[in-house]
Amino acid sequence: MKKIRILILCKVVDNFGDIGVVYRLARAMSEQGQDLDITIAVSDLASFKAMAPQVDVAKDEQTFCGWNIIQWDVSDKIAKTFEENPPQIILECFQCGRPDWLENILFAEKFTKTVQIINIDYLTAEEYADDFHLLKSGTRKTCIKKINFMPGFTEKTGSLILDNDFMESLSKAKLEAPSDDFKVLVFSYEQDFSAIVQALKEFQAEQKNKNADFSVKAFVAPGRSSEPFLNAWQAESCPFQIERLDFLKQQEWDSLLCKMDFIFIRGEDSLSRACLAGIPFIWRAYPQDEDYHLVKLNALLARMEAYLSKEDFSNLSAAWNWYNGDQNIQLASGKNALKAILTATKECNLRDAFRGFSQNLIQNGNLAAHLLEYIDEVCKSLDL
């Protein structure tokens, strides 16, 4: 069988989220055992290096993990190589478009080879993901094909990425002995964390009345939420333990996340890991005009509702929406809902509910495997 040449395009917009998904996807695809020739074109190698330190930001072209890594804007020499031996498959991640040099190659009048572009879209729980998955899209040239490939939370989508490193971290975390430390991961956007810190403080005090050894320990990830959270913590006289994290390699981040008891999370890649980990969490969606992020938020809650008791779902919904700036939910209501979720995580079956949701997602299969199955079909039908 011919080696499949795949070019993955990644234009880094949100610091680490975009390249984080691409890095995980490339690993998961390589793990499937097929003979793949993968090139990744990245607009910001510094972001890639942050989670994969072996990447050299000074090089226009390099080999890493068996892949060819190139800068988004390549040299004429590299562009010439692609013109002579173009990829059969182009993964256009998150509607990033194509660099000018590639556009010039594909749509030159003399270029007549067939190329399949696959748009790997943003993760969403909205119903349109089912309808858009494998929906064909037009280009201005018949030999350049394009189709949408939707990550998602149902079997009608491409599912989520199940890479070996993450699944191994998840398995190891399940074997760890219980601890009196209630471990909380904080990775979010900047906002006022005063009520969050107060809820954690009050939750800790209530639990200490039952077990004097109980303690909350917050692991604070670097980034936009770090200083606001620490400021709120200091304003409350440092009521619980914290550990300020350095920036971690992706595999180290996965291992840490899987060991948590509760998570405040943002972003696409980390959200998907939280869902798969089966750990209770609150998601901070990226703020959008006219509060459209609340639509995305509640679409995901709707996917989770069947796994939760009516009371737990009500509290989770209130806490998520309050945390994401829903003005219809008062401060006291949001804070009390958060405390109820924390208590349910510690004492009740909330973690069992999240594990049920996680198991369903894992049963949907591996996005990387689904993607390669589709690529195989394309290569056969188009004789690539």
C-alpha cells in the first residue's frame, strides 16, 4: 500500500489550544499503525515548543516524532518540493485557511492532481455537529475536494481524540489510593475569582467538621486565570493550599489532570480531556458576542443531563452559567450551586455520573481512527 502523504495546517490563534489539538491528533494518527507521511505547518512554533520542548523555533523545517515540521510561511525551496510532490490529504484545522504558497500551488492552472482537503472543525456539542459531519464543501477547482469533519460528543460525529498517552494517564489515575487532599485544578480565563475562592474555603471548613485531616489543594496553571485567582486567594487570607504550576508538556498535563478531584477548565483540548477523564468540572467557554458561548455551554450540559440526578444537574447548570457570566443568575445562587457540586463530588455520586458520561464518549471511538478510516476510503475512491 502506498504511503499516505498528509499535510496538517495549524494557524495558532488561542496560544496553545489549536496546536494542542493538532499535536494530540498527529500522535493519535501515528499510533494507528498505518504508513503515514505527516507534515505539520505551524504559524507559531514557540507555542508548539511550550508543550513539546524538542521543537526548535529557529528552524524552517525539522523532524519531530517522525513528522516533518515546517513554518507556516515556508521558503521557496520547500514550496517547490510540495509542488513536485503534493500531499494527497490536507487537514485544515479550525477553519485556519491555507498559506499563500499552498494556495498558489493548488489553484495554479497547471495543477491537475486530485487533493482532498478535510476541515477539522471546532469541538461543539450543538446538534449541527451531527449534520455537518462529512458534509461536502466546494472549492474553486474540481480536482481540489473539500469536506467537513466534526469532532463531537455523539456517534454521528468524528468523536474525540483517544491518544495512548492520555488513556494511559487515565488508567494509572484510577489505581491511585484515595487521599484527604481534595485536588482542584484551575485553568480558566481572567475574571473575578472571589466567590470561587470563598466557595472552596467554605467547602473546606464544612468538610473539616467531618474529617479534621481534610484539605483543599488548588493547582493553579499558568496563564490568564493565574494572577486573578491568586489575588482572590490572598484577599481571603490564603484559606487553603495552592501549588503554582510551571508550563507542562502535554503528556505531563494529561497526567496531572487525570489525578484531580475537581477541575475549572477552559479551551477545546483541555475540555475534551476533562470530559474523557470522568472528573466533575466547570467549563469556562470562550466569551462570544451576544453571549453565544452560553448556547455552546448549555448544549454540552444537555449532553450530560441523562447521567446526572435532577438536583445535581440543576446545580451544575446554575454553576456553569453563573461562572460564564449569565446575568440571570445571582452571585449567591451561583456560589451556593458551586458549593453543592463540590459537596456532591466529595460525598455523593457526582463523580459516578461524570464517569458514565466519559465511558459513553470513549465508546464512541477514537477520532484519529475514524479520520484515517475516512482517508482510506477517499484514497481508494479517488485513486490517490
